[in-house]
Amino acid sequence: MSHILVNVAWPYANGPRHIGHVAGFGVPSDVYARFERMKGNDVLMVSGTDEHGTPILVEAEKEGLTAQELANRYNRVIAKDLCDLGLSYDLFTRTTTGNHEHVVQELFKQCLANGYIYKGVQQVAISPSTGRTLPDRYIEGECPICHADGARGDQCDACGNELDPIDLINPVSKINGETPRFEETEHYFLDLPALAEANLAWLNTREGWRTNVINFSKGLFKEVKPRAITRDIDWGIPVPVEGWIDNPNKKLYVWFDAVIGYLSASIEWARRKGDPEAWRAWWNDPETPGYYFMGKDNITFHSQIWPSEMLAYNGQGSKGGETGKYGPLNMPEQVVASEFMTMEGKKFSSSRGIVIYVKDILSRYPVDAVRYYISVAGPESSDSDFTWAEFVRHNNEELASAWGNLVNRVANLIAKNFGSIPAIDESKLTDQDRALLEQTVAAFDTVGGFLEKHHQKAALAEAMRIVGEINKYISAVEPWKIKDDEARLGTVLHVAAQAVSDANHLLAPFLPHSSQKVWEALGGKGTFSPLPHIEEVEDLDKPGFTYPIITGDYKLGVNVHPWKSEPIEVGAEVPKPKPIFAKIPKEAVAEELERFQAELDARRAKEAERLAAAKAELKK
């Protein structure tokens, strides 16, 4: 058994998450974690809501709430959505815990002691109307490098270069359209140039990364500049330096603290299970690989920023140094970044109303239909487009017709003719029977090989190919026509049930909810595919502060079945089956498009009204 660390990007708590988000970080990470557990590995899967930074303040102000109140609201919304999606976190927490603050400050102090954090000055964008620091992402203008419009103050999506807001040509605030002013203020900086050689050397040892991810990551080091890790803001983690720690208007920058959440969440998980040092098996053992799942807009933070923070903490940059009490920390094994998913040809954007929220789609459609579509048509290695027509087609033709009908047909034939799983009569086995079972057994290596390399689309395609082979077998042997040879009929149905059971194991990481139903349809007892649950807990360091966590129990041999062919139980009662997948009416496509357009128009009108009011206020 090996330890496997699965770190999942932290959703930002300024609103509910949409399908584009979970297609990048959510479902792919869960598929991988479930697969590794079925292999018998000890998986630790962690994440939480990212709750600091100016965008939280901006949204809270719009809604008449404090930043903490807004974070509390969306922490609950997001936790419920991700739990409903079946994401099997060992711990999904948040960044406003006392534990997270302590861990972040500990890393800051050690990086400072090692000389990789220093004090300097920076031109900071300020809102003239509020006097508040504007976040880099909330400033847009013309890129000074490629001259594309709509470049953000932190990065140009057109050319991929990192930027500072002051670099932009004709910068404007996305909040109210005003031109920001720039003021020089004192800040702490992460000395990325002093860590670049070690960071790039580590990247050059990486194997098996997606081509787009490794190429982009190495490109980040063509020109490396120090980056400020503090902000003039009253919402965030206090800077643990004398003269700064009590300053209400100086906080650590959100991107510096959020990535440390992987470590702090692991520590919180260990503390909650009553073994405070248990997290070290995943972070200090150099043989333990850590996999990071995210959308491509987060690559920078996971292949440059977080590795640089760990190198600085470990004392492994050009200035040397010593590791702190948490180290030495393992560098990522792989950054598994997906591309972008669009919606009906348009880029997902909550602010622009181009969105399908997780809670909305799950309220109308089965969760595994959503997971399947994300897996089969998601942005694994290239941008993909969510369309309602394709969502319905994949559900109806593949889940309902190919897989669901197969399960129901086999279960119904067994229930009707035997009432329980029949035994195999070896004398009645044919080469055709053996060939099918050989295919399903061999598929564990093939599908598993794809999953190990994070080729989830290929893995799912191979699993569904096996489903197709089982359907061909049923059509060829025609068990409904076997009338006078009960032994042969029983053998055929046993073979079919075993093959279906094997296919169900192969599909379980993708379809945990329905795989439980398939297991039960073939007479299985107990839990086949464990699901996460939400618990209300009290903060370990701030009495009275409560919040929901996602957690679960996932143990091989107890509630996790192995990644191999398990012999089905002869004599297990097989009840008359109920449909596991239902077809979605084709009319749903037009209904969804009409609903989307109506909601889009309403959001655009509301946003135009808000922006007009903000501009009118500026003129007063």
C-alpha cells in the first residue's frame, strides 16, 4: 500500500460554483482518488473554500454583508454542491480557520528567516472613490506585450504573460469603470528569482505531465520577478512581523495563503482524527506522490508559486536555509490541469450571466449523468464546449441505452428465470463465454493504465467499449431463446452478470452513485461505492466558530471494492430490476436554452443597472 496525496484547487467563496469549475478541479480529482483507493492505496484528498482577498470584500459590500458573513454563506453553498456531486474529500475545509492562519504564518516566518521574503515598495492600484486597494484581477486594459484588449492586472490570457496592474495600457476598474490611481506602499515580497533555478530544475525532472501544462510551466521562468505577498487590505491573514501583525490594513495576499491550504487542511484532518502527526506520511515521505487538480488558469500558482514557497520553506533556493517544523515538504508529483470548458460556445462567466450552477443542474438531472458528461466531454487536454444537446445525447445513448439497458436486461433475465445468481456449469462454457470474461478482466489493466496517467477520457472510453462488448455477447447468445437447457442458460447469465459486475467496477470511479445501484441490482449487499457527507464542526482554535466540512470513510475491503474482477456470489438474490438510468426528453434541450437566455438577459440588465448607478455615484 502506498500513500497518495490528492490536492484539489480551492473554490473561491464569493459565489456558487458552476459546471466549468467542477469540470476542471472537481470530477477529475474524485475519479482519480476513487481509483487509487480501489487499488488499495491510502489516499488523502483535501481542499476547502478560499475566503480571503478583495473580491470577497467587494461582493460583501454589494450584498450588505461583512466579509466573514459572505464567506460563511458561500462556504456552505459550495460544500453542499461538491458533496452532492459525490466528491470524496477526506477533508474539505476553509481558509478562515485558526489552524490555517497558524500554518500560513509559520511558513511565512520560515521563508522570511531563510531570506526568501524581503520588504520593499510597490505601486498599488487604488480605487479613487473608495480608497480601497483594487485586486489585480479586477483591473483590465490593453496588454503592453501583445496589445490584446481585456488583459487583467495579473495576467494576459491572450499571450499568457504575467503582468502588474501598472503595466496595463488604459487600465480601468471592473467594479465601476473608474480609472485607478497608483500609490507606492510598503510590502513584503517573495523572492522568486532566488528560487527560480531550483524551481526550474525540479520542473525539468517531471515526467508524464500534460504537454500544455509542462510547457506553460517552464515558460513562466523566462522572466521572473519578485512578487508582493502582502496587500493594503483589512481582510486576510495578519502579517506575522512586529509592527505589521496588529496593523488592520496590512494582510497577506490571498494567493500566498490559499496554496498553503493544502498543507493546513492535511494538518487539520490529522488533528480532527486524533493523530496530529498523521499528515506527515503524505508530506514528509519523499516516496509519497502529490497530485494537484485544477483548471489551467491556476497553473502558475501550482507550478511556480506554491513550489517556490515550499523551496523557500525547505531552504532549497539559491540562498540556502533551514527547513521549519513542518518540513521538509514534498514538491508536487504532478500538476494535473484541465483546459477551459465553455457553454454553448461562450466562455463561462458568472458576472456576465453565462453560467450553469452546480446546484441548478443537480436539481434537474441525475448526478451521475452530470459526472459522466464532464468525464466524457470535459476539457482534459483541450478546451471543450458544454451543450445541452450533447449532454442529453450522451445520457440517452450511452448511459441509458447502452449501460442502463444492459444492466436491466441481465438482471431481469436472472430474476425471471432463477431469482438469484445461477452457478456456472463448466461443461456448458464456450470459447465465446471465456473470451468475454477474458476481455473484462484484461480491461482493469487497460483502464487503470489510462487513469494512472490521468487520461480519464481514454479510460472511460475503454470502459464503455467493454459495455459494448457485453451487449454484443448478449445479442449473439440470445439467452431468451434458451428454453430446454437450464444449465446452459444459467451459465450464460452467470457469465453476463460477471461481465456486468466487472464493467461496474471499471465505471465506479466515474459513476459512484449509480454503481451502488448496479451492485444491488445483481444481488450485492452493503456499500459498493462510498459517498461523502457533511459534518458541522467547531473550529479547533477559535471556540464558537462553526462550519461544515465534507468528509467520509473510504476503506478497501470495508466499503471500497478492489480494482479487479470480484467473483459474483452464486445464490445472491436478484430482485426484479428498476431502471437505473432514465432518458432525458429531447424537449429538455429547448427548455434549457430558453431558461438560460431568460436568466442571461435578467443578469445583464441587473449588471447594467448596477454599473450605471456606480458611474452616476462617481459623477456626484
